[in-house]
Amino acid sequence: MEEKITDGLSGDAIIPNAVSPVPTTQDALAYLNSITSDDLQSILFTDALVTTSDTGKELGEFSVSIELARHGGQECLLIHANSHGALDNVPMGTSVTAYVSKNLQTLEQQHHEYVKLEDNHLDKKTFLILQDGQYVVNRVITQGEQVQRTSQMYSLDAMKGFISEGSNLMLERVMVKKGIPGNMSFLSFDSEANLCCATYKPLEERPQKVGDEEIRVTGVERTIQSSTDLPTTWQTYFLSDGHLTSRVQVGSPVTMRLLQLPAFVPEEKKRQQQSVPRKPLNWEEDMQLYSKFLDKKEELKGDHATYMRHHPELKALLADFLQFLLLRKPEDVVAFAADYFASFSPTTKMGSSYATSNEPRYTPRPNSPFKKRQGEDAKGLSS
């Protein structure tokens, strides 16, 4: 692997990678291969946390979403994480958008970090993509007016067991659902995009207060063993269904916390609902239901008969409409009916009440007696 560095000040340089990270352990590779489609299907949801200081002051927000997607014609998962806020009145944030295959291989990722200092903004963008059988990593670092660009290439063998920031968010959810194994080593990037070792280990279950409720949460500790800096450790806690409850970088005064429990159905309740089959409703064979049906039927028939007795004009109106309809035989019966009954409305505009029925919307059948009587409609009606 070679790293090419270019900036507006120093020109181009070729700097070899002097540090070889510890390769991914066989246990870690076996764990990745053991992840099934059902494991991934159960982690497709969105988490939303609030970023707070050590004094409890709200500083910003953090969200993670995982959903099914396609990338280059391949089915995969789309991970989007976003964190933004202000510390000591300095705006800062991080966003990650990644396409990850179902065996947690990163297909593409964009990682953006920024700190908006008053006189010296810092902006880091890292683009990772798998193409032509190798990984290409491009970085653009802007600090003030200085811009530095780097480009790195890694073979697939060198990146076996690589866990990006996006696939890490998936892996931790899977670990909580599937069970957190002992210490495992994967490959990852440190803050400077150097390839290094990342270790995972379970944390003891502990209570956590969310809103007015106290719940039990399970934790995962992830440590990035940087080749050029001190190790960086994150401790993340989850509900039993994989929902995130807290996340903190060890040594940081900022904590991401869940303020309200998500609305979800426990797995046990889901299984109970699925295991109880619905009984078919044969109401005609149920004497009680069938008796209620007959009672309701007679009640409606009596109600309708009473209404028609109180409104004898209804029969005459329907008889006139049907007679006129059969004389005209329009193709569009609905439009014809609208024109016919519009004549009884006090809001009807001036003009023919049967404009629609006069339009040539139909073709009479050959030798139809109606064809001979098209000019006798009024006469037929008056007779």
C-alpha cells in the first residue's frame, strides 16, 4: 500500500505505510460469516439520542438509521449516522453514510467531520469505495485556507475483516441481538485513516434510567489501537432488542443518551402473537350470530319500507328515470343520471337538463327500434 499526499503548499510526495496492523483473528472472521439475513432484518430501525455534557446540559443530537438498499445492483444495507451540536459555543459534527453488504463488507462510505472554530475552521472528508477488486481511500482536509488531499489503495486481502464506521454501527447491534463474544480483533481506521486493529469486548449489564423508567442495558466496548496515537475507546449500551441507549468516548465530557424509550413490541410478545392462529369466522353456522343477522335484516327491511310509504314520490321518480334511460340508452349512464337529476336541483344552471344524454355517446344496435325513434323521445315520454 502506498499513500500519496498532495497539498497546495508542499507538492506531491510518496510516503510508504510503515506500520502493519494486527490481522483480523479467525474468531472474528467466523463471527462475520455466522451473521444471517434474519440477524440483519432485526436491526432495521432508527435510533435518536441527545448529546449532553457532564453537567447534564443538552448540546446536540445523534441519530443512526439502518435500512435495506441497493448499491451497484447488489442488495445491501444503507447506514446513516449524524451527530451535531456545540461545545463551548463551537459548532461541530460528524456524519457517516455507508453502503454495507450483508456480510458486513463496506462497499462505499463517506465520513465527514467538522469543527467551526471562529478563525480556523477544520473540515475532514474521507471517501472509501470498493472498486476493481481493491479499496480506494481519498481524504480532503481543509484547515483555514490550507487544503490537503491524500489517496490510499488497499488490496482485498489486506482489508479482510475490515470494519468501517458504518459497518461498526451494524456489528454492535448484531452483537447485542446475537450475543457478544469475548475479545475479538478486526481491522479499522484510526482518526487519520491509518489501518489499525480494533478490539471488541462485552461490558457488564447495568441499570440505566430513561425518562421515568429504570431499565437494564447491555454494553459493547470498542477500542481503536492507533498506530500513531493513543488508543481510543467507545462504550456503547443497548436494549435487548438492539436499540441504542447511550454512547460515550472514554475521557470525553460528552455523552449521548436516550431520553425516551422507543415504541416496540418485545420479541416474546411477537412470537406469542404469531403462534396463536386466527379462527375462521363462520357466522352462518353460529346460531347466535345468524340470529342477530336475521334480526338486523328484518329491521332494515322494515325501516326501508316505512320510508317508502312516507315518500310515494320516490317510486314515481325512479319509474320516470328508468323509462327515460331505456329510451335514450346512453353509454355513460352516470353522466346521464347526473344530468337527469340535476333538473330537480334549485341550483341547476340555465340550459338543457339533458345535455349529456343528447351527446352522441353511443352507437345503436343494427335494426334497433330505438334508432327509428330517436326523434320521438318526447312523444314517448308524454304518452
